[in-house]
Amino acid sequence: MEEKEQNYLRHALFISELDNQTFPLLNTRYKTFVNGTQGYLGKQIRKLLQEKYPNIQVKTYQMPAQDVSQLRTVLGAYSKEFEKQERQGAFSHVVDASLVLATALQVPKIAEELTTTNVAELSEKGKWLQNLLPQNALVQHIKRRPKYRKKLESTQIFKDGLYGERFMPTLLDDEKLYYGFALDNCHEIEALKQPKKTVKDFDKKLQVAKEKQQVKHNEYFELLKPFLYTGNKNDKHPVTGDLSDNWQYQYLSIDKTKALNHLQKCAKEVCSDTEIEQAQQLEKLRYSVEKKKIKGVLLTGQGKKSFINALDDNKFKVSKLTLPAKSQWEALINYPIIDYANNKTTLKQCFGKSEQIEISSPNMINFWQDLVKESSLSVDYLQEHLFKRNDKGELVKKSGIIPKGVFNKKIKTEKGLKALEGSDLLNTSFGMEFMQKTDLIPQSSWDTLFKEFFHIDKIKNSSQHKQVRKEYSLPIVSNPSGGFRIKRKNPLTDEVIYQVSSIEGFATKGYDESLKNPVLIDELKSSPNIASLDGKQAEVDNVCYFDTWKEITIPEELQEKLISLSYAIGTKDRFNIRVSMPFDELKKLDNSIHCFSNISAEYKETDTWKFKKNKLFGNDLLGKPRSNLFVEFVSKDKIIFSYGVESTNQAIKESYQNGTVIK
């Protein structure tokens, strides 16, 4: 329904006198004929026609599906290339749609209104039907509009989840400046470039190197001093004086708010050389962390089925220094926990093991004991004949009991089993499994571990909501891909806060003409509150959009094989290529192709044409496809298809830069 019709219907539903008219509308179901909802398509066509011709009257007719199918059979008998295939090509849908029209044209009233000639005899309709078919098909591959082609408020801009920005502390000692987390976990901010001991005048050159290093340390100290403080977050004392003021193992912290304000300013405004140098030094100390669910880190594999083999050091490394949070993770994995068998263990001892294990049912022992008493047969005999066997006929102990049908066959040849013929215990146990899966560490043990490790005490408060399971997390080092710093205000305190998020999809709309500098989407670039973590973006006059196609000059060796060739950036490393070529040239590449009507909309590799293994025609300008070929146009004379390349070579980039924009 159109929007105004929906509005009328919503109001009409409240008028009981109209129930007989409104309820049938709610139950209306449009029948599907040619691979689509034709009722919806018909309404759209009617809407477009009436917008252009307000006084036009549009009529719709329902064609019987069996009549359409009958004409398809007639057409296929007349011309084999239009026979209905098990796997239909792109043109097959055009054929079906044309045959719906042909069916309609056989209705006398419609034929009269359209003044068309109808062929009376069904056997004579083949040529008439073929003449109704279009000579080509344009294939529209439906794609979501890219972010830079629509308003940002209509789409999700950032991914869920936030990252925390941190700055490594600095250590002052003996006129030297260090960065890091502890005395044994830090680096000099500028390492000494010590000359080789075999060099002439070693002592003199060593002294020169130390003096140069000291100058650098002094410079870095002065640059960072406006952001340094002593004391704690609630009692900050600005740092004054010089690096030579006899500092002894003095740890200084970076004022996070000042530092982030400065980085945000340098990313969005024109700044002095000194301000830019300060931002560069702050960037060296900056890192980001993300709180990760503990079970999500410790369990791995598809469906998180196994424990990891060891903690990944990369998750705790900042400039080759170890994040203090690693000690929390180490303490957690070494904390006592109870496993499925009520034994004390640790998560570290579970490393490399499956998260789920198979155990024998506790009822299994009782089952065999009761069956022995009932039948007076030995347990070995019973298990030999009642345990299931695998495909090779081998006994699979502890797996389960054979089905009743197998038992009925065995009892005919194995006389000892006669003692079980009337056993109620066995009759209720056929097919029963003795092995069952259980968690190596039960959820109750995880809950107890988290409660004790994080010192969580239950708050006895009658007004408190019922507690739900909490997913516990600890920080790891994590650098967001396509990260942005977002400036916000705390609504309660009016305090400025910064949050880091990853962009959902692409943050850029293309590249500059050199194809080296990405260009941000306008709204992201112009916003004073959003800054890319990649730094300030260069001003670009001419943008090469990802979806801008350029026609490329076809080299001489391809001129007989191609009609046209065009590129779009797609992504920097994987251009999209569109190829137009004679249909006969395609048949040379794939001898299984006989007619254009059977070409699929998404063309896949065949036994004769393995196009993903090599460059098309062995030419650098066509690259090596990493995807299937997406057919965009097909006719008896020509086919147009596009694909993404495995990697963009220099020849492709240069040709794109010299190409002509297709408008």
C-alpha cells in the first residue's frame, strides 16, 4: 500500500462498522509469478505512470501460471536455447516475464485494447514468442548505497563497543626521561646512539652522543611538561622546573583530559609547529585498551569449543612494554576453580583442552549390575552383545545400548540372550546412550570464580532488581581499525569526555588523485567533535570516489578481444574492473557456453575457464579476479561483467589515473 493508504487503513481499523472491508485488506496476499512479488511491482509501475500521466487509467490482470508454463514449453520446443534449464541464467527471468506478457496478449480483450496480432494455433506460436523476447538483458545487482552517498543520520555510523585511551607514565631519573609502567618495564624516551668501540676517538664521540641525547631529553621534557602532573587524579600538582633539577625516580602522569584536548585540537585545527611536536610526543605515549569478556579471550575455535594454549602476549604489549593488566589476567588464570568432577584446578591447567568433555553416565554401572542380577549372565557377556558397534563392526565400549531391532536379530543366533527376552529394564533402555557431554568447567564454577576474584558481595536490598548473569571482563591492548575519537559532554557534570569507537563500514569516500591519501566522508571531516585517530586529513581538491568509474585505454594486444575496459577504486588495494567483450570471445574462453540466454548473473569458474588462477588474458591491466564475475549486460553480440581483483598492481593504478571519468 502507498503511505496515505496505510494511514487510512490504520484509522479505519478503529471503526467496527468497517470490519467487513478492512479485514480482507489485512489478509490480502499478492501471488508470486516471475521470481518476485508482482503485486508490488504492478503498484510501483502504476504509481510511476500516474505521476507522469495523471489522467491515465491502469488496469491489472492475473495470468494463470499454467498458461505461462505452457508457452515456455512451446518456446523451448521451437528454440533449444530457450529451454527451461535446471540452473537458470540471468536472461531466463527476462524470458519468463516476456511470456507473462505473451499470455496476456492471448486474452482477446487485452489483445483488442493493445491492437496486437494473435496467433491462433499453439503449434505456430514459437516464432511469435521468440520475436517478443528482448535482444539483450541488463542485470541490476542490488547493493546497499555506500555511506558517503546518503545522510549519515540514516545509518549506523560507529560500531558497538568503546575503547579507552591511556597514556604511559613518564619516569624522571638522573636527568633522563623514560616512559613505561615500572623501573623494569620502561624505555628511555630517546635511546643513546652509542658509537662502535672500534671507532677512532671513541671516548670523545661517546661524549658527543651523550650530549645530543641529553638535548633531546630536555626538549621532550619541555614539550610534555604542560601535560605532566604529580599526585593523584583528585589532587594534581603541575610539574615545574627543568630536567636537570635532580629528579630521583620520580614518576609523572599525563593529564589525560589536557592531552586529549590537545590531540583533538591538532586533528581539527591549524596549529603551531610546537603544538604539532607536542601532539607527536603524546601519540608516542598513547595507547588504547578494550575490555574483553574473559570467557571470550580464554576460549577459542568455532563456537568457542576449546581453551587457548597460552595468553597472547600481543594483547598486553605497548611499544614492547607489558601492560600492567597482564598481571590481573595471570592472577585470574591461576586462581583455584572447581571442575566438572569437583576437583580443584585452575584455568591455566585447562589450557589446550576441550571446553566440553564426554563422561560416562553415572547410571551406567547400576544398569549393568541390575541386568546381571536379572539375567544371571556375566557383565562381559552382556557388554559384548549389547554395546553398540561402529561401522567396522568394532565394539564401542561405553557408547550405548544397541537398538531393539538389532537385539531381535541377535537373539535368533545367540541363545544366551534368551534370558533377556522379557526384561523390562532392557526394553526401556534400547538405544540409550551412556556417554554425555559436560562442561570441563561448569558455569557455577565460573560464577564462583568471578564472585571471589572480583570481590563481589551480594547486596541484600529488597528494592534491588533481580540479578542477571554478568559478563565479566578485563582490559587488553586493542587498536581499533578505523578508529575515531568522539568528544562528548557528561550530561550530569557538563564535563568533557572522549570516547573511541570503530567506524561501521567505510569512513572514507575515496582517495586523492595520487591514490595515496584517503578522504574522509564530509560529515566526519567537518564535525568539530569527531577526529580520526590517523591524524589530521589533508585537504583534497579532486576526490576519486570509490564508485567512480573511469574508462581505460585498451592496449593494442587486447583490442580484438575487448570492446571497453573501465576501473573503479573499490578499495585501495582491490580495484573493481568492468570488462565489455564480444560474446564470441567469451565462448572461446569457455566452450561450455552455447548461447547468451543461459549465462548466470554471477558467473562462476568452469572446468575450461579457471579465471581465478591467472590474470585475464595474462594481462596486468585485467588483474587476477578474486571473486566470481558479475554479469551486468548480456546479448548475442556482447557481454559486460565486473569483478574485484586479488590485488591492485601499479599498471592498474596508473591507467586509472590517466583514465576518463564515465558520467
